[in-house]
Amino acid sequence: MAVSLLGIQLTDSGGKVRNVVYPVPDTYTPANMQTFLDTHLDKLDNVLGAKITSAFVTLALSLAGASNLKGTAGDDYPVKVGGLLGFSCTGTPYRTSIYVPTVDRSLIDNSDVIADAGAMATYIASLIGGESAIAISDLHENVIASFLGGRRVARK
């Protein structure tokens, strides 16, 4: 059984953002979660110094084709080390980035650069091409247009 995630975004007086995230069994619908939020948010607000600025749901989906995926994780690939991939977006001069944990080391050169080649090129093309039903965008709904480069990074 998988879980969905119900998140509530908080913004402090300095503009910094953090989330409160509640795991929810995947048997609950977004409507169930909205009902919970309608009765819960004032109680959360009463224990916060920050402002509640949004709520979101991450739904658990089936992993179709899971038999084609790795059976186990590679040794010594911590999720805090990965690749930060930069993209241009339509309708804005700003770039957006996607962090991908545990990028295969064979795709990263000695200068920590991740190139648009091999398996990474196929992955990037699936993001930019909008695999089937969706287009990947920045947080302002500007669709990613081209790969600007990537680097190996460590995140907390």
C-alpha cells in the first residue's frame, strides 16, 4: 500500500517557506483531504507563528511497468547527492531547476558536469517532450523548453 501526501505551506515574516506534510492512506480522495483541511487549518493556524499560504496533495500512483525497474538500490548512492538540472522556460527569462537524487555517476564528468548525452539525453527529452499527457513547468506554469546544463550537487 502506498500513501498520498497532504502538505500545508507556511511562510514566515522573512518570506521563507516550509511545509507541514501529513502522510495519508491512498484510500482517501482529494475531496476527503479537502474536508479534513476545512476543519483542521484553523487549529494548525492557532499553533503557528507563520502564515498558512497554500495546501497541496501528492497522490500515490501505481508504478506501471514496475517489473522493468531496478529491484534494489545501488550501493553508496545516498539521496542527498544528485544532479541539479537547469531548464529554460517559455514565457519567462528565468530558468527553473529540477533536483534528481542519486544520478548515476557514469553520467557525471570529473568537473561535476552532467551533459545532455546517453541515458540523460533520453530522460531530458521525456521531460521537455511532455511524455504523453502532461507538460513539465516551473512553479508559475511556464513550460520547460530547453536543457541549460546540469551539475552534481549535495542537498540536505
